[in-house]
Amino acid sequence: MSLKQKLQEDMKTALRNHDTATLSTIRMALAAIKQIEVDERIEVDDSRLIAVITKMVKQRKESVRMFNEGGRQDLAKKEQAEIDLLQQYLPKMLSSEEIEAEIQAAITATGASQPSDMGKVMGVLKNKLSGKADMSEVSKKIKQLLV
């Protein structure tokens, strides 16, 4: 079963169970996927779907931060619930140690030794870690290691 099919099945289950929070979050994800399919005239595969959901999670994390700063814990709590639900559809995230090991391996493989080599390292890691790690965090760690 593809990830898209799983989302659709979970939407039906949420509809049957009258779970409005889950239903609205899944519908939002499916709408974002449908928008891409219509705009680009393609069928979204699991890797692209993971990228879409990852982007949605990242947007919601930023919203949680902003709502907390603005004293709107009610909205932050709603956004956090959406994050928790969406993360169920993402692959297991790598630990800091696993990410650092991958970065070290990429640095060794590319022969990177200075900050200007960062693009080479990111090129190797982008496909390998996409959906499994926050790429902005990976970028920060690479910068720390290539000083």
C-alpha cells in the first residue's frame, strides 16, 4: 500500500470515527498532494509525498514557535497535534549520532576540508537523508565540521 493510499484509508477511518482533528489534517495533506498533481500533471510517488509532508511539518513547527512567542498556547497546541499526526506518515528520523556518522562518511567520500566544499557534501547527503533528517540541522552540523 502506498503512502497516499494509507492517507486515504486513514481519512475514511477518521470520517467514520467522527475524528474532526485527524480528518482535517489528513484532508489538508491530501489537498497539498492533489495540488502538486494538478499543477505538475504527475502522479505523486512516496518520496515526493514524504517531501510534502516534511515541508508541512516544518511549517507547523515554525507556527508553534510563533504562537508560543505570541502567547497563543491554544493555537500552538493545535499545530503541535497536527505535527504529531503528520509525523506518523514520515520515515523514522535518524538520531544525532547517525546523522553525524553520515556527514563524516560524506566528508570523507568527497574529500571536503573547507567551508567552500559544503555543496559537495550536501549533494551527497541530500538524497540519502531526505525525509530522515532535518536538512537545515544537517547543514549546520556540516558547517561546524568544515571549519
